[in-house]
Amino acid sequence: MCELNEQLQKFALEAKRYRRGDVRRRKALHQLIVRLQGKLDRPRVPDRLRSSYQEIYDTACQQIFQDICTAEIERYDPDKLEVLAWVNYLLHKRFSRAIEEIAGKLKKEKTTGAKYNPTISMNLQQLEQLQGSAENPLYNPQTAEEVREFFSFIEADPGDKLKAIYVTGNPQANLQFLALKFRQGYNWREISEELGVAQSTLSNFFWKNWRRFWSQS
């Protein structure tokens, strides 16, 4: 067994040992997911969806990681497959579902002619540039008011929908928390240190899921 699979099996079996909600289980699952990222297969997609490949792939991987952290890990049998082969098996099963999801979204966007709600889902770079300061050369009163209304909604988070979307294995790293930290002026490095999650993981997770959330709202 290669070194990677030894590490993966160590954390998979450790996670299986504890009940859901146990901090030791969450830590083991987090370590497992971190080591799986970038190591999984790259299934093919129809030619017409090649331009959306990364979104499809990220959607499938996010679903796999969520499944592993909820119920799938209990089904892992080390006597049948090594962890990497097992997760790749799950990925191929879920990939067709991700293709259908993204294809359906693209079809809807093509029909409506609009990808995002222009009032609520403004380009998030505006928030990074604005920071609510009239001294900022990019400051615009109208945009500033939209941002204030925008964050009022985020702080309320009706139905806890933003809290429900989080980095696999780390519920604190959810969309609401990240958006509010972002608003308070924290940068990705500072947030990364607080949460114990890599900057690239946080950034990729946030932008991908943020835009997806508003496009489906």
C-alpha cells in the first residue's frame, strides 16, 4: 500500500471509530478530505459541457465529500477497496448527477437570459474593493447602500440557508461566517488561520458556492 493510501486508510478507519458529532471524528474526516483533494480521477463530460467542466467536477467532489462526512464513511470496507479507489468509485457514480445539475442550470440561464440576480448577487469583487469607505476611490453611494442592504440580509440569514453551506468537515467555515468576516475587513490569510483551513480551499469554496447560492435563490 502506498504512503498516500496508508494515510487515507488511517483517517478513514479513525473516523469510523467515533460517533457523528464527535470532535475526533470531525478531525479525522477533515484530514481525510484534505488528503483526497487533487488526487481524485477526472471523469469525462460531453463535449458540449467542456467549458463547464470545473464547475461540474467541483460540484461532484463537494457532494462526495459531504456524503463521506455524513453517512458514506460508515460503509467503507478496507477489505474490498483502498480508500482512494473507493472514493473514485463514488465520484464516478455521482458525476453523472453533477452533469445533469449543471446542464439544467445552464439551460435555465439560457432560457431566462440572466445568470444572477443583479440586485442581490453583485460582483463580489465590489465588496472587497468597497469596504464601505468614502475614501476608497471605488466608492459609490448607490453601491454602498446595496452592500449595506446585502449584508443585513446575510446577518439575518432567513432559514439558516447560508450556514448550511460549509467546507466539508468544518461547519464553522460556512458562507455566512465567511461573508461577515470578509465584510469586517479580515483577509483570507487571517480567516484561514482562525479556521485552520487552507486559504486556497476557503477562497475556492466561497466564490464557487456563493455564486451558486444566489443563482439558485
